[in-house]
Amino acid sequence: MAQQILNFIDGMFREPRDGIWIDDVNPATEEVIAGIPDSDSADIDDAVLAAKRAFPAWAATPAAERSRLLLRLADAIEKNLDELARLESIDSGKTLSLARRLDIPRAVANFRFFATAILHDASEAHVTDNAALNYTLRQPLGVVGLISPWNLPLYLLSWKIAPAIAAGNTCVAKPSELTPLTANRLAELSLEAGIPPGVINIVHGLGAKAGRALTRHDDVAAISFTGGTVTGAGVAANAAPRFKKLSLELGGKNPNIIFADADLDDAIATSVRSSFWNQGEICLCGSRIFVERSIHDTFVERFGAAARTLRVGDPLDDLTDLGALISAEHLQKVTRYIELAKEEGGAVVAGGRQVDRKGFFVEPTIITGLGTGCRVLQEEIFGPVVTVTPFDDEAEAIRFANSTRYGLSATIWTRDLQRAHRVAAVIDSGTVWINCWLLRDLRVPFGGMKESGVGREGGFESLRFFTEAKNVCVRL
Ligand code: NAD
């Protein structure tokens, strides 16, 4: 009997008002593992009301006490790391080993980071000659709406909940309908940790129904959204006319630029991860690889050989490198792009096929021979599919890198320090990694340029997003 997930509203677990449920499927087995509420605007209304009621007391709770409760929640997540990693794996198809190493430890870190950040926050004062003293109050917004995707479920949900409630807001979170399990467990752990009822509310359901209702709710002061670019445009269309604060973390088509003077061993080993970790379902994966022509063939040969050694299979097996894609629809989308690559004239030099077993598995796939204008190099595939394209000089590498409407992250491989800084400065992306990938410091600004997003998260940027600055001017 599949588990029944309930909404978490006002510290209680509740059935959806319409009594309708959605199947939650394990992508590696295609089995239904849970039923989740198909919530609608009535459930969102209940959750927003609970959050609104809880807000004054939570906002007035001293920072040291909010910090203590968030640290308890971090401890509770850490104590249940193995169970949460397993839930994440069966829900999303990602490997258990990655969930253990990356997803759940990062959720712990997110709560610890913002729990302690609020103890070190400071504000500004501006002295106007001998006439006035201005000081800035940063006050919580009220009820905030948090919408997160399926690829890093607890990692990204906690990246929003932690700063939102640390800053004194209460929240209504809408996790992806494809991966509700760890959000549900987080709700239970928040009770254990002593987070007061109504501070965290979690409403499950479809984006177009529950998510949309959240973005349109008059009592929600801000929306923090992570997901696809097309969805983000719809979220903005609903939230902007209601003058909500908006943070949009959207899609990417990230360049991975490898110059001939790079440490090739390191570049290849890291490119295997940046291409295929989490089945390529990380917004920061480097899906467009550009290699200086003199080393292009060597790179393709060695990178292809490394990709062919990767094991695709049971996500719960520690020896597996790539698990399942999130859904049948996503599998279809990814394999369609592989077919499109061939139609556009590309050569598949590794992988290229769906794996013949139950579940939604695709081989790690490398495509060469496509120009930068091809759809396969322009559109986000969000799977284990990368292209490799040669370039002739630095100017061409930069032009290729900047040739999409996205601008989330980029990686540059070179031993020439001046070139590294020069190229980093002109690449259109919110994050540039030099000779590394996914090396994250939670204090740094994180976000996208162009159609990869609006606004920045991370460190004090997140705390600023979740607060309203108010200037107080005192005549001297
Ligand atoms: P998605 O846009 O389909 O869904 C994201 C969330 O939005 C889900 O919770 C969904 O239910 C909800 N949603 C859908 N329609 C909605 C609507 N009309 N109103 C309100 N909410 C709605 O994205 P996804 O498929 O879950 O995730 C993959 C995408 O997320 C990729 O494009 C990836 O690049 C992006 N992503 C970006 C970042 C980043 O930090 N920039 C991080 C992870 C994922």
C-alpha cells in the first residue's frame, strides 16, 4: 500500500479539501510509491491564513531563539540523513550515494548557515552632515511563497525555507509534485525541532493549480521560485501585477570551455561529473563543451572513454553512477533531443540510447559535429546529453559561450591566469568556475543572467530578498 502524503498546515497534517490525490512514481521502478494531495486554492488559502496568523509572534521572536530552532532542525535532518537520502533517491531516481553526499548534507548546511547568519547580520547608518542620521531597518516581509523543482528537492527547498524563516517570515512552500517525500519528512522534523505551528506550511500539488494559486494570493508578499524558464515567465506574469517581490532561479545551457593549456586530466575528470552527475539534471551542469581545436580530438576520445565506463542502473546500488530520469515525459524529451541531434547532423560518440530495463534510464551521451546555432546547443535538455564543439581562439570561445539566451554558470579550464580572469569577466553568466565545478560557498551571490533568472540568492543576498529595507531619518 503506497504511502499517503498530507499537506502540512498550521503544524497539522491535513487532507486536501477537494479530496483528490496524485500518484507519486518511483522513476527507477515505475511503481506508485505515494499519493499526494492535488491541492487547490482552498488549501493554499488555509496555509496562507495559518502563516499569516503565525507571523507576528515569529517575527518578534529574538534572532537567537530563531537561530536555536533552525539549528535543531539542521540536527534533526542530519540525524535522519540515511532515511532522507533513501527517500530522495526513490522519489527522484538520483543515486542514493549522491543524495547522501550532496543533497541531504546541503540541506543541513542550508539551515545551519542561515541560522548563524542572522546572528551576524548588521545594517547601515548614513549620517547626513550635521543635519540627520539615517539608519536602515530590515524587516521581514510577512508570508512568503516558496516554489521548488524536482532535481534537488530538499537541497533547494531548504535553500529557500531556511533564509525565509531565519529572517522572521512565515512561509508556504509548494514542492515539486514529482518529489514530495523529503518535503513531507521535513514537515515532521520541523515539529520535532519545535518550529512553531504556521511558520512552515507545505502544500503539495500541481504547479498550474496549487503553485499558481500561491503566486496569485494577495496575502503573499514575495515569491521565491526555482524551476524552468517558461514556468518562471508565467510565475512573473501572475506575481508582478500584484507587486510581489520576486526571485527567479531558472534554466541554463552552461558552457564548459577547455583551453589547450588546461590540466587535461583534471578537466576530463571534472567534465564527467559536470556533464553526468544526477543524470545531467542539475541546472549548473555544463552541457555545451567547447574545446580548443588542437586538443579537441584527444579530449573527445578520452572523455568518451570515461563516459562509457559509467554505470547506469539501480539508484540504490552504491556502484551506480547514473540513476533514472525523473519521469516518462522527461525521458521522452531527452531521447527526442538525441534524435534531433542526429537530424541536425551531429555524431553520437558515446551513449545515445535509452537503457533497456524498467524505469526511465538513458546512457550518458556525447554528441559532436554540431554548430552553436543548432537547437541541441540552444535549448535546455536537462539530461545526460552534452555536445563537444571545437573553437579556434579565445574570442571564438567567448562568442560560442555567450551564444544562448541563458546565463546561469560557466566553467573555464586554463593554466593562464590572466586569460582566466579576462574570459570570466566577459562571459554572460551569474557564476563562473575556473578550473573547478560546483564548488559552492553559501556566502556568495548565486543566480542567473539573461533568461536564467532575476535576482540573486546566497548569503546576505537571500536575507535581503526576504526582508524589506526601511530608512529611518532622525533630524540632529
Ligand atoms: P518546473 O518549472 O516545471 O517546475 C518548478 C516548480 O514550479 C514545481 O514545483 C512546479 O509544480 C511549479 N509550477 C509549475 N507551473 C507553475 C505555475 N504555473 N505557477 C506556479 N508554480 C508552478 O521545473 P522542473 O521541471 O521542476 O525543474 C527543472 C527546471 O528547473 C530546469 O529548467 C532547471 O534548469 C531549473 N532549475 C534551476 C535552478 C537554478 O538555481 N537556476 C536550480 C534547479 C533547477
